[in-house]
Amino acid sequence: MKKDIHPEYREVLFHDASAEKFFLIRSTLETTQTKEWEDGKTYPYYPLDISSASHPFYTGKQKIIDTGGRVQKFEERFGKKK
């Protein structure tokens, strides 16, 4: 590998503010904030709006809404199977 062309790959502390969950993951993300973690070390810190800990798809709280009666229109057009 060539020197000085790759970003620094290090551990970064991600914080999902909506679920109050922290993730310590290796990343090349550039941050200006730092935060002390449970192990006593200080890591680069990056707050998140949403992650797998709070996203409805991953938490199982996703609701499927039929907007405009699309299911009924489909059934009228092609018939409902018995």
C-alpha cells in the first residue's frame, strides 16, 4: 500500500440518541468530538439520529399502511384468489 493516501482506520464511538445505545465500531469517519467510554479510553464520538437499535424495520414495530386502497384496487382488477 502507498503511504499517506488512506484515511486513518480506528475505533469510533457511535451514539444513537433516540434509543440511548452506544456502538464502538472501527471506522474511517472523521470527527471533531471525543467521549470517554466504559473502558476508560477516549474515542472519537459521532451522534446518530437513527440506527438498527431504533429503526422500526429492525425493531419489529414497522406498520404497513395501505394508502389509497391499493390492495382493493388490485383485487378488483385481477380478482381475489380463493
